[in-house]
Amino acid sequence: MIWMIRLLMLEVAVSEKGWPELGLQSRKEIGAVAGAVAGRIHELRRGHLCEGSFSPASSILSQLARGQAINRLQSSEANIYWSDDRQTVFYEGRGVAVARVRAMCQALTGELEGLLHGLLFHQGVLPVPLPQLVDSMGTAQRFQQKGYSFTDHPDNARWKVGWEFLWERMLQDGQRLVKGGGSGQLEWVDQQCKAYLAREKQFLLKLMAVMHLTGGQPARSPEIGSIKVRNSVRSSRNIFVINGRVAVVTTYDKSLKRRGKTEYVFRCFPDQLSQVLVQYLVYVLPFSRVVQKTKSDFLFADGQGPWIRDQLSGALAVATAKHLGVRLTVSGWRHVAIAISDEHLRKASRVWKQEQEGGEDVEGESDGEVEQSLFEHILVRQSAHGKQTAELRYAIDAAFLNRLGPDLVSAYSQASRAWHAFLHLESKGAAAAVAVRRPASPLQPVQVKRPRLSTAMQGLQKILGPEAKPRSEGQAHALELVHSLTLQEPQIIVLGTGSGKSLLFFSVAALVSHQTVIVVVPFAALVDDLITRARGHQLTCEEWQGQRQWVLLPQLIIVSADRAVESDFLHFAKGLELNKQLAHVFFDECHVAVTDTSYRAKLRELWQLRYLNCRFTCLTATLLIALEPVLRANLLLEHAQLFRQSTMRPTTRYRVVDCHRQDVWEVAEPLIRGLPLPAGSRGVIYVRSYAHGESVAEAMDCPFYKATATDKQELLE
């Protein structure tokens, strides 16, 4: 009601179009006088929204304040009792035996496995080795890549099987969800598809209940119902694989408004449930999304959106009524779970902490706990700041979410594992050795064999079209080098002007998936030119201008050489590398690391790029053989592989003319004009200064470009 009153007040105060019939002016009319809009809002606020203004809003605010005061002073009515042996909790008079809670969680997990087996068309699948999966919650490089999940990490590529995997299983099982159409194409059988999706919904409802029961202290309905398995455009996923367990990270917190800060809540699941959930995400979900013809990012959703209403309460009521003999909804189970936690977990594993310096010992506190608390306190004091400052400002681990550091993750994980232990559910996580036999080959649709193009040609043709070919033998060799999967040492590639150096990193970027290619360039004009050309080739390309997040991780990131040595960029790039999101680093016009360091001090620091453990390639058209060792030393490229395009020109003749202290141009001009150039041929005149070049271009009526020009190729052509 308060929010509705506020909206009405704003409409009356600063209406977009005004209400002439009510005598209310529009915002444009009110704003003709400086400060009139603000004055109008404050006038209405004082008269209608402030407590004590004798208005409806004032009365509501007074009642809210009174209610909050009463809530703080008075506790809730008692609603539980414990049996004498502390093994049965009575909630609102209904007994819930602890032993039956344990048996319920174990039975529900077994039922889930049976339902999953049916969704897999009654055929066994390879278990997913959770301890071997690579995943991260880090925010330093968290690009909200639409559709990204843990299976898209390069090290987990083996488990991105796609919908085709279950398609083959469906055909083998004889459960045809498709039939042949009149045109010879396959069509979905509507009745069979609905039956399959109904079985999946049954599985998901039970999964929702089991996750709620076994994840630790129970979440609220919106937390479970809004879990995302992959990133959307505006928000990131909630499901991660951490330390060999599936974990869910949520941000639902009723005290958020009071504190003004986002607090993350971390819950992990037992080993058996983690395996069931991952097998569903890997094998079933891609196929069911095709059958359902949806692309939802939510784990629990249907045509009406995510299940954040009463779906969890309904599923929980069914499960508890069957296994406990007591029907508990989300609210009821919350009371029961907290009661069990207080009685069987907290009292058994209470950890005392010394909150402030000089605090008295607490009875029951062990010497080890005191020493640990004191040791942490001394470390904080030695750093000359408080504990809160240390956690918020210093050494923020980029592998974790902000305000959910390793200590909190460990504590949350410990709480979840304590709950698993109470329920007698195995929860070894990464400590469990997973013995897996690799299949001879994963099931894939039968495909017609075609001549396979090299990776280099695939990249080139993705940029220039299916008929594209290298411009020269030198470019072809350079393309093979940068696309090689076996070469890991850094490379120095010297290609002449107009030989297509930029196509080397364009073609690499065209083939990356959930990764990026970084190109370091020394000139500002070249940054803009490369971005324009990359986007012209349909590549997603952005310039690095400081720590930021893109909606999608670009295929190509262009950074100026001056910014590439700054700490923000080096931290950013290192995070990409550690998260396997950095495919390649190119340094274009790398000769400047030798020729321009005298007046551009930051170029002397470009060796820091070598801290990045990824493919590294230097490109240039100008590298004298005598300067090769200097470049290697300046960029720590001692063992780099060098490829230099041949500069031999069998059809070129050289002639040396001595000017005998005459002006060079006075001697050169008649010689140049006397050259017998055939029709359609061209020549290049090299000069020593921009001013001289401009005068020569004017005298010869020909184009002129500088060494830093970005349109060299266009001018030459």
C-alpha cells in the first residue's frame, strides 16, 4: 500500500503529460522554473508522506513502526516440543521422528535415481567424475555469457554431449518420440512428447524437494525455484561444481534492505544427489529442452516461468506425507529443520570465538580454539587494520564471489556436510576417488564423412567466406603456426606490409568458444581500425578501457600497449587465463618494444605479458635481423620460434646512386620519373620524415601514408 501511495504521489507531483482536468501540470511545465520539480515533490511529501502529516500514509507508517517495535520486543509463540530421548520433534502437535527424516532423504534420493533412469530411456550412462570437473565462482572475469554453464569450461568439454546423445538412446530403446512425416522429415509425436515431459516434471518436483531437504538449513521457495543452470543476459547461474560436489549459491536475504549489501548463501549437496543432478544437467536437460522447444535458463520452470510459488510446498507436502506420516509444507519443514539443527548439530559442534581483544575465556572453550582465534586476531593487528577492513578491502580472492570468500565457502560447506552426516548421507566430495572406464567412443549421430579442412583454413574461411585462400605462401605458413594445437612456445612472425597479419588473429578469434583473444597494439589509431575491421568480419570485438563486465565475453579484446602493462589489465588477463577463457595473446607491431622505448617508457614493461601462461605471438613487418636479439631480450622471448617471410625478389634489381652532397630529392626525382613502369604497375618511395613525404607526394601526385597509418593496404591497392 505504501508503494502504491508513493507512485500516486509522484504522478500527482511530476506527471509526464499532466492532468488538466484536475489542474495538475506536467513535469515539463513545472520544470520551467529552476528547482520547481524538487520543490513540488518535497511539498507533497511533507503534506502526505511524512509521519505526523495526518494522512493515510502517515497512519500506515505509524502502524508499521509500531509493529516493528512490537516484533523486536516480543518473541514468537512456542510451536515445538522434544521427546525425552530427543529423537522426535513435535511441531504443532505432530511428531516427526529423526530416524524417519534420515530414511526419507535416503529413499527420495533412490527414487530420483529410478526416475532419472527412465528419462535416460532405461540405459546406463557414464558417471560424471565430479572431482575432475573444473568450475569457478570468481567475479574478476565473470562475463554474463548467455548460455554458459560448467559444461562449457574447456576442461569439461568432454561432458558437453548435446541433445544428440539421448536422441540415439531414444532410437535404441524403441521409444519413438518422432515419426516420419509426409515430406520424409521426422516429426514429433505430440502424445509421446507430453508423456516424456510429464515424467521429467515428476523428476524435477522430487528433485526440488530433495535439494531443499538435503542442502543444509532450508532455503525459501524463491531461492530454490529461481535456480539457474546457465547464465542469462542479466544474471549469472546459481549451480556450480565445487570440490567434487554440486553447490547452489543464492542471494535471497530478508535483511538485505536493512544492511544494504548483497549476502551470498552457499549450499552443497551429498555425493549421490550431486551425481543425479549432474547427470540430469549433462545428459537429459539438452534433450528435454529440444523436446519442449524452450530455452529456459531455470532448472525448475515451465511455460508460466520459474517455480517460485507453491510448487515446492506441494512437492514437499507429498514427500513428507508419504515418508514421515506428517504433511509439512515449506514453512513447517523450516521449523522442524531448524529445531533438529539446534538440538543435534549446534550443541554437538559449537565453536566458540573470541570477538574482541581482551575478552574473557568462555566456559567450555578449548585451548586450540582460543589459540586459533588469537592467531587470527594477531594477523589482523599486524596488518594495521580491522578484520572487517581486511575481508572487504585486502587480498580479495578473484576465484570467489565478492563477500563469499574461501572462509565463508568453507564454513557453509561444513554446515551442509554436518547436515549430510546427520542424515547419514555420504558427502566426501573431492576426497572420493571416482573410478571411471572411458567408453570407446561417445554416441553421436551418423554423419557423412567429408574432406576435413585444416583449422587454419576453417578460421580463414569463417572470416572471408568459403572460397577464401591465403594471399601468399608466407601467410599460409603463418596461419598454420598460430592455429597449431601442438606448438606452445611463443612465436615471432614477420610478414611484409599488406601480407594480412591481422587475419592471423581474426581467424583465431573466429573459432574460439567461450574464450577470447587479446590483441595488444601500440597506436591509438590502430585500435579503432582493428575494432571496425573485426566487426566488419562479424566478430564480437571490444576495446579494453578499464575493469568492466561485458554482456558477452567478446571474441576479440583490443588493448593499447600503454594499458596492457597496467595492474588492472594484467589482473583481468590473468583471471581469464586461470579460468581457461584466454585462447591467445597477439602483440601487433611488436618492433615498437625495441624502436619506441626511448620516449614511451611503458613499452619497456611489456615483458609482463609473458606472465600469462597461454599462446603468445608477436607480429611485425619491420624487424631487422640485428634487432632480433634485442626484441627477444625485451619481451623474454629467448626460446621463441621465429618465422620470417622470405624477402627475396628474383625479379627486382637494385641500383645505388651517390648524391655527392647534393639534395637527395633533387637526384632521386629525375631517376624516379625516368623509370619505365609498365601500365598498371606501381612503385613505393620511402622517405625519412613526414614533412618530406608530404612534399614528395605533392610533387609526384601520389598517395602518402605514415608508418602508423591503418589504411596501408587500401593505399597500396
